[in-house]
Amino acid sequence: MSEDHPSNRILASLSGGGQLPWSEHLQRVDLPAGHEVHVPGTATAHVYFPTTALVALMQPTPGRGDVSVALVGNDGMLGVAAFMGDFFESGRAVVLHPGAAWTLPTSALTTHGPDSVQVTQAVLGYLQALTDQMSQTALCQRTHSVEQRLCRWLLMAFNRMPDDALAMDLGDLTVQLDVPIDVLSGAAARLVGLGVLAREPGRLRLLDRAALQALACDCHALAQSKRGM
């Protein structure tokens, strides 16, 4: 396996600075924007560990379509339930920002790999972080302004990617934040005017992380204090 690309944090924690776990089974793949990594009701054949890709976890809701509940990037994994013996997905995982990931066949989870206690601790720790993110997102959706929510979402996205360029436009973010495009455009225009964010064709670029943190709601600071994210 090549280490030319930034590492996934979970794999890095399991490797202990040495060879990646399950090295004989891991394969590097490129995930294009819009690709559905997991589909509801289908068996999970692979676990994904993103390195440069950003993926949204979506849950179906009656009459409203899919709702974004969490982001997964180089901080985590897709298919975490497979480690618990559940090989069917209840939600959808959709690639927002194209990039790379390591894939691991679920069949390899029972083969020789890192110490089982170490894996269990890593998986349970990430599952708790994911649950916290979902809970905080639900609370943020109900209590904070569109601008604060946009700032928090952007910080979560950039914290899970290796650089400060996101291959998305505001149209993509209307689904993620469940906000009309005209309202979201106003919030984004203020960030651009303050020199915090740059809007380029098909791309959002972070210019001032400290200013973005100052404008975000306290949900982001709370998440950082818990998980460093």
C-alpha cells in the first residue's frame, strides 16, 4: 500500500506508527462526488476509511426525503455497524467532496488484524463521537441562525479534510443544512464579505479559520472540547 495520501485517523491510531492494520486486505479507491457508498437496506460489503474524501450520512424521513445527520472524513469510517455484526445499512452515505479512501472487505474483519481490544476501543470511541455529532446537529438545527449553522458545518467539513478547498457549491449545501438557497446565499455572502470564505466556480475555499470559528455557534466549540474535532 502507498502512503502518498494523508492517513485516516482511525487507521493511523491502530497502526501505532507502523504498518496499517489489515494491510493485506486494504485497497485504495477513488470516490467521485455523488457516489453512494452505502444504500439503505443493502448488505455492507466493505468498510470505508476516507482519507481525502468527505461523505455525508443521510437518513430518509417521511415526506421530506433524505436529511443529512453527520459528516465523515479522515476522522472516521463508513460501515461502523459491521464491526458490531450488523451488515445492513439503515441510511445512505453520499460522497460530497471527491477523494480517496481505503476499503476493507467486511469478510476480513474476522481475519488476523490489530489487537481485538484495540479495535473495539477505536470503534466504540468513534461510534460515540458520531452519536455526539448527530445529537449536536439536531440541536443546532433548532436553536441557531443560518449563518452560525453554516459556519459550524464548514468547520466540521474542513476539519475532516487535508486542505482548505471544498469541491461543492451552495446548491449542495442547501440539502446538507436544509435551508433555502436564497437564505443560504445571504449568509455565505456575509462570510465572503468578511474575507472568511471565497466562492469559486464549483468550489468553496476557507480563507480565515479563526474568524470562521468566532462566527460559528457554540456547538462547534463544545464538539472540540469533547473530541478535538
